Amino acid sequence: MHTLLLMLIALAFVLIVIEDIVHINKAKSSLFLGALVWLLAFIFPDEGVPLAEIQHSLNENLLEIATLWLFLMAAMTFVAYLNQQGLITQLVYRMLPGQLRQRQLMVMMALLALLFSSLADNITASLIMLSLLASLNLSEKETLRFAALLVFAVNSGGVALITGDVTTLMIFLAGKVTITDLFWLVPAALAGIGVLVVTMLPSAGNDVLQLPRFRRPIAPGDKVMAALFVMTILCTLVFSVLFRVPPVLTFLFGLGLMFMVYHFLQQQQAERDHILEFVREIEFDTLLFFLGVLLLVGMLKELHVLDQLPLLYDFMPVWAANYAVGLLSAMVDNVPLTAAILKSGVEMTTADWLGLTYATGVGGSLLIVGSAAGVIAMSKISQLTFLSYMRFFHYLLVAYTAGFAMVWLIGRVFF
């Protein structure tokens, strides 16, 4: 039965890879096979394994999925509102000059992605930056190039703050690094993004782009809602650091407050849409894809496939093992990878834990299915598939290596 389950999981990931060949939506295939492997685990349990234990494992997995779903739902509702009101477009085009060369735009987009993912979590930053990318109306080739850059930049920016990346939070809560230690990852993130931009520039176009101007008055109510979104992001960071409040709880509170404020605004302006219309704007393909993938990864965890991971540290230098874990996180969810290492009792210095933090946070950028930012990008940009993203693999690998090398250098000099 273990062999069958592993074959089904492998089939699910293959179907994701060849989606554009078989024309089966990845959300459908991953959800179908993700639910199937758990059904088979209940119907044909291992000898001596009580059903209650399988139920407990499923409940734990569903709790992780529900947390992600609720966070995504709250963040995507905010973004749906901001998009419909044109606030993101207004903000960005007021920051950007009216005329810009494409290579200059690439640099600015990378820095914006880094900034947003440093202030917010990777998911929220991805939604914001992809909305910006969609508004630029670039060619398909350049859209794919920018998407790959944004995925890498978003993942790089998130590693230095505990609210930016789940694995960073896990390593921090385990007492392996402090918040001030994590700030040393900022130069590494900048180095990786800088290398990626430089390597991509020669093959990128450099036409002068006339960016449209959308300078129009912003309604006071929309300013209030935008401020509420920013405050929700900031409170997520502050509450997480000071009181260990789960980010999902803060975002759900922010969403509830958004509903209340919008209700008041609706009374003042009767023609406004109903607030639930923005929830319906969410693309549930993204959420269903996450559900299916996390069910599959949860089964991998139950089959103890990842239990052998700590053996890497017995056969390789710690820094090399961390680098390899980053490569592996491009194929397997980085959360169970990090959990397996934390639970294994592997001894590392603070510098090495920082290396692992960077590796698990940024290594997932190498493949489109390796990070939440990549999955969201694939669901939001129709031209972006596993195979089209692979065109940039060599660029991404060089950038990841450069960023990791910077972490290694910082660790040897300052720790």
C-alpha cells in the first residue's frame, strides 16, 4: 500500500508538471489524488495501526490547511477590493515615472517585491505584485520573465522576518535564531536578487515603456480601507513578535473590521457593492490547488519519506547539507522539511541555522511548485506553467547560490 500511495503522489506531481500537455487543471488533479491517498489510508490501514491514529494525522493536516486557507481568504479579499477600486494601480503608477526602460522597470519591480514581502507575508506580497504585473500589459515572454523574478524576490524578502515566511517563524520559535540574527539575511536577499537581475538583463528587452497614468481622485472611503489593510499587515508583525499571536488570527480580525467599516461606508453611499462580492472575486482554483498539494505533502509526511533527511548531515558538511535542503525544497514543501530537521536534533551554529533559513525560504523558487509565491503565480498568470518557468531555472539557481554564499560569508565573518 505504501508503494501505491507513493505512486499516486508521484502521479499527482507529474500531472501538475504536464498540465499544459494533458489539459487537466492542476487544482482538479491535485485535489482528486490528494483526497484519494487519504481515503486509501483509511480503507487499507497498515497492520496494527488504529484508525484513530490515522484520523489524528488527518486532523493535524487539515488544521494546517485550514490555517492557510483562512489566511489566503482574508488576504485575497483585501487584495480583491484594492484591485477593483484601482488602489494598487494608483499607488504603483504614482511611484513609477511615466516613461521607463524595461530593464529599469525590472529592477524597480524586484525591489518593490522585496519591500512588500519584507513588510507583509509572502502570500500577500505575491498577490499585490502579481496584480501589479497584470496591469503592465507586457508581452507574454516578458510577463514570464517578470513573474520568475517576482517569485524569487518575494521569497527572498520574506526570509528575514518571522511574518514573511513560515519556516523562518518555525526556526525562530525553536530558539535557533533571534530577530536580530535574521536581519543578517537582508544582505543575502539583496545579493541573490541583484545577481538574478544582472543575469536576466542581457536577454531582456530594453524598449522605452510609456506607463499609463491613472491619476484620479481616490475616494476617502477607499483610503480608509487601504489604511486598514496596511494596519492589518503591521499588526500581524507586531502581535506575532510581542504576543505570539498567529498571523491568521490577526488577518481574520482585520477582515472582520473591514466588513464592519465597509458596512458603515455602504450606509453613506448606497450604490456601493455588497462586501461579499469581493469574497466571490477570489479565484478558488488557487485555494483548491493548495488544498490538494497539502493533502499530498501530508501523506508524504505520514509515510515517513522525509525521516531520512537528517542523514544528509552525517555525510556532508553542514553548509553543504543546508544548500542541498534548499534544492530539495523546490520539490517538497519546505515546512515538513524544516520540521524534520528541527525534530532530528541536528546540532548547528547560529550561522548555519541562518543558512538553513535562507535555503528553505528561497530554494523553493527554483521550481514553480516549490513555494506559495510560485503556486499563486501559476494560478494567476495563465501563460505560466511548470515547463515555461523551467526556462529560467539556470538564472534562479545562480541567484540562489549567490545568496546562500553571502549567508555563508556573513556567518564566517560575524558569528
